[in-house]
Amino acid sequence: MNSPRRTFIGTLAVGAGAVAAPAFAQRRAPDAGIDYKVLDTPQTVETAGKIEVMEFFWYGCPHCNAFEPPLSAWLKRLPPDVAFRRLPAQFNAVWAQHAKLYYALEALGAVESAHRKSFDAIHVGGMQLSQEPEMIDWAARNGIDRDKFAEALRSDGVAAKMVAARQALIAYKIDGVPAMAVNGRFLTAPSIAGSHERCLQVVDFLVEQERRGKRA
């Protein structure tokens, strides 16, 4: 990742595993500290009563861009007891602008329609999306109300979410993206798992561990 830190497929001593069966049957069992990282201090999750999976990402990251299609396919089969949310990483001013873009889309209920388009604008269209006028023009061209989007970008709600996201980045000790957190207790990443597919199998494995813990 073109970042002052690193982008994943990058670093994070994290993750491995897969849910029960066929995919993992032919692989070794995942090991904590090798295939995934167990957080020293478990973090509070936002979704009560469900197992929370969170993606740390950056719109400008080529690895996050490549990870988005398999992640989107994985989300289509998300079990009802699992809640997913995204958290945009902020390591410098450009990353912060992209985080603001994401949270403005979220505030307007436009993530589903515009999240992939945000990646495409940067990685296919050659846009920067790092200045408010450019973001506002882009949003308007993609069917989002210009004034409402501009208001969302500058809103206290978006500013508060950005502060919370920066705090989470520190709490989870994230130093590269994409990275996946499971229920505030585990971290994994494509860089550690070895591939996008394997990373998502790791997440499935960790989700199942949490599910069994809830049943115990």
C-alpha cells in the first residue's frame, strides 16, 4: 500500500482458519500467533448479540481494491448471527479524506451503491478523491444529492465517526490494510493467510470459534 505505514498484503501477525470443512479439511489447522493474532486487550464491539467482523481498509490501497470483490461475494453469504462493518484507516491526510468520503456515503445510506464506485474512481478512473470539491462533484455524477453530500462531509456526525475510527486503529494496533478483526478479539489479513480466499476462510474459522464459545 502506498502509505506511510504498510498496506496489506503486508504485515500484521495474523490469521488463519476456516469453517469446519471442505476448504479447510485439506489444510493444516490454524495456529494463534502464526495464522492470526489474538489481541492482548479485547475490544468492545458495536453490535450486541452478534459476532462482529470488521474490515480495516483504505480506498487508495491497491490491495484493498483487489480484496473488495471476494469480500463482497463473502458478504452475500453472511450468517444471520454475524454483523459486518467497515472501518476506514487514517494514517495521513489523504487517508483521512477518504475516511470522510466513506462516512459521508454511510450517512446518506449510499455505501451499497457507491462503495465499489469509490475504488473504481481511484484505481480505474485515476481520480484522487482527496479534496472536498472533487468528492462532491464525483458524488453528484453518481446520483448522490450534491448539497446533502457536502453537508454530510462537513457534519459533526462524520467528524465524530472519524475520531472513533482513529481510536480503533490505535486500539487494534493496525499498521496495514486490508485487515479483518473478528469480535474484537482476533486479527487476520490476506498477507498472513496467503490469499484473499484463505483470509476469508480464516475469518470463518474465527467466527465459528466465537459461535462455539457463545453456545458453551
